[in-house]
Amino acid sequence: MAKKGILTELNEDLVSFFEGEKLVMLSTIDHESHTPNVSAISWVKCLDKNNIRFSVTANSRTIQNVKENPHVVLTIIGLETVYSIYGSASILEDAMKGVSLKLAKINVNVNQVVETMFWGAKITTEPQYEKTYNQKKAEELDKEVYESLLK
């Protein structure tokens, strides 16, 4: 289990965590109901210890939610624990260049990182998923998206 505490930037372990393909929970505030909205996302990369970038489809509610209220929380399950990463999101591109699908690029400036796993336990298996559409097309799209996220 990781050490408890509050960080103001990602540590090296968290930066490394984002090098792989991960399931991340994104929390925003819904622009209409003003209630929490949680989405599962996977196109997520760490630009540096202060910035995380992710992509969602250009028609996702997340876009309008971020425009109206930039405060977001990214929750990850890994490194034997659960982390909530608080930040301020901004839309960098409404349609990412060099990507065949119309996707938006969003940057999260990290404000705070908190270990949120309940006391006396650790994660023994990280969440895994598999893509259920054409594997070759999925790999091509992933390559386009990840390259564009880091530009």
C-alpha cells in the first residue's frame, strides 16, 4: 500500500503508471443537472508531473461539462491503492489533428493527488479491459491518439 498523504504533483510512480493503457474514472460536474458525472476513459497519458491529457469523443458530455466547470477528478486503481487526482481541465483541441476519429484533447493541470483507498487494505489486481471491436483498427487508432495527446 502506498504512503498516505497529499501531493501537489504526480510522483514518479504515478507518472510511470500512465505509460501503459489504463482504465481511469473521470469525474466532472454535469453542465445541466449540476450533479456529479463519472465516465470511464482509457485514452489517458501523463505529459509531465503536473499535466495529464486525455481524449474523449467530440460529442461527449464531458466537453460541455469542462467548459462550464473545469474542476475534475481522475481516479485510478493501481500501484496497490486508489488515487484521486484533482485538477483543472482545459480543452486544447476540439478535434485532434492527425486522428481519424473526431476526438477532443483535454489537459488536466494537477492540483492535488490524494490516496483514497480505505484503511487496512491494498489492491491486489488492477482493473483490466479488452476492446471488443476490430483489433487492428483499435491499435491504429490508439497509436494516433496517444501520439497526438503528447504533442
